Amino acid sequence: MDRTQHWENVYQTQNSTDVSWYEPDPKQSLDLILQVAGESRGRVLDVGGGQSFLVDRLLGTGFEHVAVLDISQTAIESTKARLGERASQVEWIVADITQRDAIGEFDFWHDRAVFHFITYPDDRRHYVGLLKRSLPIGGHFIVGTFAKGGPEHCSGLPICQYDEATMQAELGPSFELVNCSQYKHVTPAGNSQLFFFGVYRKEK
């Protein structure tokens, strides 16, 4: 089963409120985005937005352009249905982020729980290359991944764990750390998952 088939199967067979990454209120992500956005707002992309409620919150905060990318058409269609008429205010991109060469330009690129699934080095290099092409100088990358000491698998797949040093090594000198922290996410089953969250500014 390839990546697209895997995630289509997940979203077609599991209730959106039962999956381990479900958050009724994506406060951690929204707060980090708004901290770096200030009053400028601008263009924001949520990579792996799937059925996340982050897009709902972003639509109410004054960004000039909101986009959601996910590998699963099923997840995207579910979120569009939830938003109703407001779905027309969002750019929807169905794609495997490791296979796209261009997605447009954004001021803020948010990724909660996609990057840690990219276990092949070539795929990570492709992701980072696209990230650099998509963010202008001064743009921000906000990323949440499983932290060192966190889960080693998710949704039946292996993942990569990160901390400040290993994430910086993946991003390279084009990105400067603004801040980072660890965050405990509690799953619908009541389990705690340790996340690493980092905010980076593109410098060159």
C-alpha cells in the first residue's frame, strides 16, 4: 500500500474524533502562528491539515489567504463539508508533499505531524527544498513532530523523532530558530504523546 492509499484507508475507516492526532482545539499551533504573524497576517499554509480544526480558526483571524494541503482527498472533502460555505475561502491542495515541486508562495508554513512521517532522507530533502522555494526571506516555518522520547510509530507507520539539533540539521543554514518547546498531546484514548514544536525564520 502506498502513502496515498494508506491515508485514504485511515480517513475512510476511522472516525475523525478517534484518531490519535485529533485535537478539538488546535491552540498550540494557532498560538505559534499568530505569535510570528503579528498584525501583518498574510498567506498561510497548513500542511497535513486533513480534518484538523486549525483551518476553522485561521479563517477567523484575518489572514489574506488560507490554504490546506493533505494527501487524502477524503480528509479534504470531510473538512470542506464541515466548513460549508466558508470552504470557498480556502485553497485546497490534495497532494503528497514529497512529490510536489511547486505549491505557490506563503508567508507561514505550518506542519503538525507530517514531517515525522517522512522517513526517507531523499523525501525530506525534497520537502525542505519545496519549503525554501515557497517561503520568502522572513517567512516562517512552524513545525510539530514527535519528540525524542515520544512515540516511535503512528497509524501503523514508523516515524522520525526530533529535537532542536536534529530539526536544524534537516533544515540547514537557510533557517534560523526563533523558539522551540516540548508539548504533551493527549490522544482521545487518554495517552500522552511528547511533541517537539519549533518555529523557524527563513534567512536566505
